[in-house]
Amino acid sequence: MFLYVGIFRWRQFRRWQNVSVTEMHMTKAELIQKIHAKAGLATKAQAEDALDALVETLTEAMKDGDAVTFTGFGSFKVTERAARKGRNPRTGKEINIPAGKAVKFTPGKALKEAVK
């Protein structure tokens, strides 16, 4: 009975989805193509150079500990993670997870409204 209900619900879930997994994300090549079209750049190579420069600049700024904010879009910032205890899921043994840094993205108001 449980297996039948599980399969039935999975089929319902799959029916409700209108997009495939490959349609749910944009590749770098597709992003470059859209930048090329919207910005009116002469070549896709220029669009790729612009995207690479943006990513490199963001990476350098966050490596230095700076926050980067695009008004309306959102902000990127580096946060400190404290050391903590965890469990190895395979063995169940307790392990120590060292302190580290993580990048956090907070969406801006305009992006939140556009996604709704």
C-alpha cells in the first residue's frame, strides 16, 4: 500500500512540473548570448570578456572581504562560519568542522518583486 501511494504521488508531482531539469538553469554560453543581444555588443567574445571581468572583479572584492551591492538586484558578502561539531553520515562518528568563510547573497527588492 505504501509503495503504491508513493508511486502515485511521484507521478502526480512529475505531472505538475511543466519544465524539464535542463530548462531550469542557464548555462554560461546562454548568458553570454543574452548579454550580447541585450547590450548590443559587436561580438559574443566582447560579451564573454565583460562577463569574465565582472566575475573576476566580484571574486577579488569578496576575497578582500568587501561586500558588493547592486541596487535593486542584491548584495554579495562574505561571512565567517564558526567551528562546529558534525557527524560523518557514513559512520555516524562525530567530527570537528573547522571555521571558514562563506559567500552569502541577499536579493534586492526589485529582484524579489520580479521573481514573484
